[in-house]
Amino acid sequence: LIINYKINFDVILMSDFFKFENREFEIPFVNHNPRVPKIGWAIMLFCILISFLLYLFANDPIIGGILFFAVPFIPLMYYLKWDFSAIIRKPSRKDVLLAFCLFVMYMIYGTVMCFVLESPVTGTDEAVTLQSMIGLIFSLMGEELIKFIPFLFLMRLSLKLSGNRKASLVLSAAIVMAFFGLLHTDFTTPSIILQGLLIQGLGTIFEFYGYFKTKNLLVPYMSHIFTDVFIYSLTFLGF
């Protein structure tokens, strides 16, 4: 059995997809939908590094958040030929409900992991201000992009080497989850590294599921917003 996809120029076997995936849309670039030259991958990955540095050294959280989002987003859209529907579409009610459910599941998972690792369940150490909340709108999409673009690259590379779409998807997602978890550690002690890998890293599986289920990057983005707004609220309330 074969089916065609709105943004895929090739034909893919239905068995190559997991049952929970949205099969109406294929993951961008994976099957040259569209094709990206090697220099394009280098530019997109380099822009991730630049956006991260700009965010770290920005004095204003709003400007920092905008740069963190815009720097990787612009080249990504350029190589997608400005087809926004390839990654973001108007979310349906089911999409919003899914994002909220994933947020709840992550909070339960995170709380259990904190208990197992004997790590305190608290809010963020950052000061909660109006500027930081506005900056959060942009910076959280930036966080999605610094996971999404490396995932696309690894997915394309591993699929090219192995020819196995399912294995490539799992391997690429696992590497990105580990990478994202390590970004949340300071490498001072093994326990902190383990905490980052299990809570922030493995916990990213909920957002990945949200994307694979809908092929809409706004779903993990909304789930991420629910999570961070909740954590910021704990800080604001003094927890």
C-alpha cells in the first residue's frame, strides 16, 4: 500500500510510519521534501549555535527571546521554500487538548522523577517579570527549533545510511533528547547530569510525541508553554 503526502515529493510505504503518526504530512527534508544542500544543513545548524549565544548574552529577555527564535527560524523557512504548513498549522481543538494532556503527563512524570532522584520540585530560579513572560513566548519556540532542526538533520542522515525510517526516527529523537537534557545541566556532579537527562531530556518524549502525532510544531510548543507558565506561576506564588 502506498499513499501520497501533501509536502512529500516521493512515495513512501505506509508500513514505514508508526501507527500514531499523522500520515497526511511527512517530516520535512527527510525524503527531499524539499531537498536541502549540504551548505543548507551547515547554515541551519550554525544558526542554532548563534541563536543560543545571542540568547545567553542578550540583556533584554524580549530581544533575546526574539533572536533565539528568529535566527534559526528564518533559514529553516527559507529551505522549506516559505511553506509554513510544512511545520506549523492552525491548531484544532484536539491539538490544544493533546498539548494540555501532554503537559499534565510531563508534570506527573517530572514529579515522579524528582521524587526518585530526590530532587526538590520547585519553580524556576529566574525572576518572573512582564518582560520575561513576553520573552518566553518567543524563546520557547526557539527551544523547539533547537531540538527540531538537529532532529531533522539526524533523521535525514540516519535514514540515508540505514534506509529504515522507524529506526532513524527513534535514534534521532533519542540523540536530541539527550542533547536537550545536557543543555539543562552544569556538569558539576553526576547527579545533576542524570537529573537533566531524565527530567528535561527523556521528558522531551512527550513533546516529540505531540509533533509526530500531528506533524504540527505548534502542539509541542503549546505543551511547552503550559509547562513553563505553570512553573513560572509556582515561582510567582513563592514556591
